[in-house]
Amino acid sequence: MSSADPRELIGTAPAVEEKALEAALRPKALEDFVGQSTVRTQLSLVLQSSRMRHTAADHVLLSGPPGLGKTTLAMIIAGEMQAALRITSGPAIQHAGDLAAILSSLTDGEVLFIDEIHRMSRPAEEMLYIAMEDFRVDIIVGKGAGATSIPLELSPFTLVGATTRAGLLPGPLRDRFGFTGHLEFYSPEELQKVLRRSAGMLDMQVSTGGFVEISSRSRGTPRIANRLLRRVRDWALVHGVALVDDSAASEALDTYEVDSLGLDRLDRAVLEALCTKFRGGPVGLSTLAILVGEETETVETVAEPYLVREGLLARTPRGRVATEAAWEHLGLTPPPPRDEETSPLWNG
Ligand SMILES: Nc1ncnc2c1ncn2[C@@H]1O[C@H](COP(=O)(O)OP(=O)(O)O)[C@@H](O)[C@H]1O
Ligand SMILES: [Mg+2]
């Protein structure tokens, strides 16, 4: 990724070179998993019960935005069950045959993790229904009138599915999960715990104020928190700062253009264009995208969700609108309300 990439710091997908770093910071046990107390309690019951009954755990579906800990939880589930873990993803399973090969090679109690499970092909999905319910796959041999299906017994396994879009999952598939955990964005306090743990592992000295500062810019997301922490570490190392306090953290993150709400250059460009060029809107998404020099899709999927969640931007049928909080955050004064008669809405 080039340093000009606006998403380098606060994008939610892990960069390629980041995956190894993430693995090192991943909690290995459920009790080290910070926050998400509802999911943690429920999951712990599911796992304990199946351990007591000496069976494979029920299938688990984990849903929630990127970077909140779905992959981490899948690994923890395997660890807690002392089971082997097989990892694949929806896009990797395009043919039912790919899935049959994986399923038939699973050993008793093994955990199969399918990331982005909503992106699996339909035939593979249908094979998965039966496999989840009856631990069986039907292999079709031959073609046309002579085709026969041969049932193949599978070892009992636990499927852990992860999705950022639970709504895209077909009902029959969703219904076959014994337990669904919805991961929520983390509170600043929870993020501080994540950061404290990571700082310990990275051998960094950070004051409470330093943790508070970094957590407030992390968009409720552990992946981003850990990433910002590593950038603060770089800054501190180069500047010879042994203890990162609030002002050091804030200076470091200002250098990387991540502001006090965790907005980066693109987020701010969108808000600024909206406020300064369109008096706060409403304005169409594509116009907005052109103004900030980005693809419409980037603005819609990358910048907008967080701006909406933070109450800085609203989607209306007439277009995007900057909220009062947006003007305030940018340090700008909203213009006086427009005379309805001259508003474009009424002029057509
Ligand atoms: N509850 C948590 N406690 C501590 N670290 C976490 C937690 N959730 C996520 N992380 C960290 O955030 C990073 C991204 O988590 P990951 O499980 O890959 O997210 P997802 O699969 O939902 O995109 C990992 O490095 C992980 O260590
Ligand atoms: Mg993941």
C-alpha cells in the first residue's frame, strides 16, 4: 500500500503484511478476549456444555463489521475445544466439489472456519445445509439420466461461519447454526483494555492518558486500535519518547492525520466538501465522490458508514446531509437556513 492510500490507518481490512502482526496480538483464550460480554458468556456456555457431553460443539455463526474479532473467536473456539482448526472462506469455495473435499477430510470434532460465508456459491451452500444437519454429503456421480447420488458419512464437526453481512445469509443456512453471536463496536474503555494488552506484548510504555487518546481515535475497532498503537510506537521510537502520554499519542496520531474522532483525510474531505461546497447538502453521492476525487463505492462503503454512525452525516432520499455535529467537528459555522422559495427542491 502506498502512503497516499487514505485507508492505510483506519481501513477495516487487514493489510497483507499486517496479518502476521495481528496473529501475534490475537488472544488465545476466551477469558483474554476483551469486551463482547454477551457473546462471550453465551459462547462459553455452548462450549462448556459440549465439552461436558463429549460432543462437537454446535455450529456457531459470528456476525459483525470487520476488525471486531470474528477470526479471533473462531480460533479461540477451536482452542477451547482442543480441536484442530481448518480455515477457508466463502469466495474460496466456488464449487460444491471444493466443499465436499474439505468436509470429507475433517476429523472428529474438528472446527471448520468459513470466513465471509455469505459469499459461498449456491450449490456449495446447499451441500453445507445437509452436512451441518446430518453430517453427510451427497456426491453426485455421472451425468444426466444415469447420474446417481452416493451419500458419504462425515465425522461430526463444528462449523464456525463469519459474516459481515448476516442479512445476506439465506434463511435455511442461518437456521442451521445452533448459536449466533453478534459482535458490537467496542467502547473506549474496552479498547483501552485491548491496547493495554497489546502494548504489553509490544513492550511499549503508555500512560493511561495515552491509552485514552488512542482508543478515542480507533473507531470502536480493535484492529484499528492495534494499528494506531503500532504507528504511535514508531513515532515514539523515532522521537526518543520512552513513555507515551496523552500529548505524545495525540501528536503522533496528528502526524498520521487521524483526528480526534478517528476520521482520516477522506472522511474529512467528504464532510468538508459537503459543508463548504453545498452548504451541508443535500447532495447526491456521486457528486460528492467526484468532489473528493474518489470512486462512488469507496465513499459509500468506506467513509460513509462511520460518518453515519458518528452522527456526522445523514442519508436522506434527496441526498447526503451534514449534521450539526459535522459543522461543529470541522470548526465551521452552518449557514442560515435557506429561504424555502429559492430552494432547488421547489424550483425543480
Ligand atoms: N476482543 C478482543 N480482544 C483483544 N483483541 C482483539 C479483540 N477482538 C479483536 N482483536 C484484535 O483485532 C485484530 C482483528 O481481529 P479479527 O479477529 O481478525 O477481526 P475480524 O475477523 O472480525 O475482522 C486482531 O489482531 C485481534 O487480536
Ligand atoms: Mg476475519
